[in-house]
Amino acid sequence: MDTNFNHEQSLTLINEMILRAQNNVRKGKTYSIIFWGYVVAAAAVTNCVLLHALQDPNRSFLVWLLMIPASLASYFIERRDCRGNLVKTHIDKIGGSIWSGYTISTFVFLVVIFTVAFKFEIPRIFLMITPVILTMVGLGQFITACVYRSKKWYSIAALFWSGAFACAFLEVDMQYIVLTACMIFGFIIPGYILNYKAKKSHV
């Protein structure tokens, strides 16, 4: 079989892979995006409320332990939605690797932050958690936009970066309000839009 491609054939193949990958995102990822939007937004609002309601505000942060079972739930949701329905391309694998790298980076970052906070007794360093995570999500969305050639993800990346910048001027409770807004407008609403387009086009 002749596997040599000229320039036009190579571009056509790449464009077909990108189009299929875009369709795969609409078909297999929408519920996962919406799920994470609701989970993080709910945890952020709950943490904000508990900061002012509990006698020991530090206990309010335990709500984020819900991310552990939520990660397992997200895995099964994505697996259910993708099972047997999608033909994954190399671009799909790259897209998945982006967010796998994000997950690992977030875990390492949190370990470093907690280690520094307790070792050197710098509790104010916890104010860095939300803006740094928002920055990393923005980076993930930006790379996703580059990989899938989707302009809307550039706008979403800018939203998360703007949220991170805003958090630099806010206390932790208000940071959670910013985080909630970013998840609503950066995950939940775009997720529903993707889901609507997928159903409308029967992709």
C-alpha cells in the first residue's frame, strides 16, 4: 500500500481527524464537562457558606474531599458515554493527555502547597490555591482550543485566566464565588451547548 502523502492529502487527513475529534468531544465529553461544572461549583459555594457558619472555619475545607469520589464517578460517566460509540483519533488521545497532565499537576501542586504551609507555618499561602488552579484550567482550555481548533475554548481560557487574576485581590471566600462563576460559564453552560449541538446534529 502506498502510504506517501502529498501536502494536500496530509492537510485533508489532519482536517478530517480534527473534525472527528470535535464530534467526539460533543458526543462523549459533554456530560463529564457538565458533571465537573456542577460538582466544583457546589463544593465552592458550600465551602464559602461553611467558612462563615462553622465555629472552626478550617473544617469547611473538608468539603473538597468530595473530589475523590467525584473523580471515580466522572470516570464511569465518561466511560459509559464513550463505550463503543467513538472511533478515537490521535488528536483525541492528545486531548485526553492534556487533562491527565492537568490532574497530575493539580495533585502535585496541592501537595507542595500543604507541605510549605505546615512546614513553614504560612497559612496565607492557601490563598494561592484557587488562582493557580484557575490558571492551570485556563492553560488546559487554551491547549484544547489549539488541538481541536475551536475558538470558543480560547474564550473559556480567557475567562479562567481573568478569574485567576481577580482572585489575587480577594479573600478566600470571595475566591470561591469567582470559582463558581468560572465553572458555570466555563463548564456548565458550554457543556449544555455542546450537548444540544450533539443531539441536534445526531452526532
